[in-house]
Amino acid sequence: MAGILRGDIYWADLDPTIGHEQAGRRPVLILSRPAFNDRSGTVVAVALTSVEPRAGFPLTLELTKTSLPKRTWVKISQIRTLSTQRLAGRLASCHPTELQRVVEGLNELIGKP
């Protein structure tokens, strides 16, 4: 699958999973850059949900500037490396300011030097 861009939102099949990992077919937000996606055959992505979470930022962030049909939150703590074979159809793209907030949330979780 070529042309997967950072900030794209795709359907992905996340099964099989273990424990508290997000499961099933769900949208994911692509965080990795196109050169990595094209060359590696994988993407780095975070799971999205339409279920309003109890945890706030930096664990989740509501996307308010997308064309998705439902209210949507990024589950920042649910980051995965996925084969591009797990991706189905492109749904939308994330606004650059919201994408930057997701990256800021990751930096808070993993600790930016």
C-alpha cells in the first residue's frame, strides 16, 4: 500500500491482541512519515475510539477538526507498529494542530529528553 501519509486515518484490523490492547477493526491515526511507511511496509499508528474516555490528555485527545461521522478520541497510549496489510480504507486526515497535540501527548507519556 503506497502513499500512506502522516496524519491519515485508516481502518485497521488490530486482532489478535492480548490484555488491554485495543482490538478489532477500528480507525487508526498514522504517526509515521511516508518514507518510513513506504520503505518498511509498516506504519506507526494510534488507535481511535468513539467511546468517550474517562482519562484526559495526555492519554486521550478528542479530534474536533476531522470529517469523521462520530465524535472521536485518539487513544494516545495505544500506539502500535502495524503492517500496511492490516490497513483497509482511508477515512480522513487529522488536522496538523491536532496531530501536533498527539505527538505532544506521546512525549509526555514516554518522556522527551
